[in-house]
Amino acid sequence: MGDGTTVTCHGPGTPYAKSRGKAMSPDCGHLYVRPSSEQPGGRFKGTATVTWTVTWTAPALNDGGQLTETRASEFTADVREVQVVN
């Protein structure tokens, strides 16, 4: 996640719904606990990786197999801190 944390999610996750607002994901997410201002370029730098495994069969041909595909994309996250005085 760029802050020294690794998050592993299993399954497709929960689709975003506007009604959830800014609530955390119910099944997989990450909360940054400090701002990114002290990082090079002022942003956290991380990598998102996804792996698909497909198992297929072709009974008429008495054939089948498994295919695994992995893709990775780098990202940056600008995390800011807001302080409110009441």
C-alpha cells in the first residue's frame, strides 16, 4: 500500500454503492494512519496485483486444464491529514 502494509483480499470484494458514503469496505480495505506528505513526491507508492485462476473442462473432448494469469499496476496515493478545532 506504499506505507509498509500489505493487504490481501480473497474474492471479488463488495461493489461500491453511493449509499455507503466513505465507510470502510466490509470485506477488504486499507486505512492509512498517517499522511503521505513525508514520502518522496508527497505520495505513497504501491502496487496493486491481481491473480485469476481459471479451471476449464471440455468433457466432449476429454480435456481440461487450469490457467493462471497475474497482472500488476503501480499506483500513488495522496493522503492528507485534516485537523478540526471545535
